[in-house]
Amino acid sequence: MIDDLIPIFGILLVMIPVAGLTLGLTLRLAVKPFVETLAAAVRDAGGSGVDSGELAALVASLQEEVEALRQDAAEIRRAQEFDRKLLGAESDEVAGPVTIDPR
């Protein structure tokens, strides 16, 4: 009885890896076009969903805001200098000037 099973086990010992390799290669070849198409679609979409026109408008808006903040900081500095001159040097010793980081 065991002598009858030895050839079957021998055949299975060879056929299982061959079947696995065949299945693996077949799936790789069958799935590859799908993966390439999916990657191309993602690449074409750009990933972020924001086109360059909207992005340029956003950058321009941010630049305008930064420039406005710089002007405000310069006005505050001028006002501090005016207050310092108006009040005299004695108040500088009591309460130092307020500095604003223009970053």
C-alpha cells in the first residue's frame, strides 16, 4: 500500500512547485497591465487635485499677505520709535521697547 503512494508523492513533489511557478508567472503577467494603467492614471491626476493655475493664485495671495504684514511691522516700529522719542529715554528704562519679529 505504501509502495503505491511513493510514485504519487514523487509526482506531487515535482508538480506543486511547477504549478506554483506557473500560477505566479501567469498572475504577474496578467496583473502587470492593470498595475501600469493604474499607475499612469495616478500620475496623470497629479495626486494633489490642485491645478497649476490655482496654485499660482494661492502663492500670489500668500505673497501679498506677507508684504502687508511686513508693512504693518514697519509701521509698528515707526510708531514705537515715535513713542520712545515722545516719552523720552526715562520710560525706555522702565518698560523696554516691544520688538516684533518680521518673519
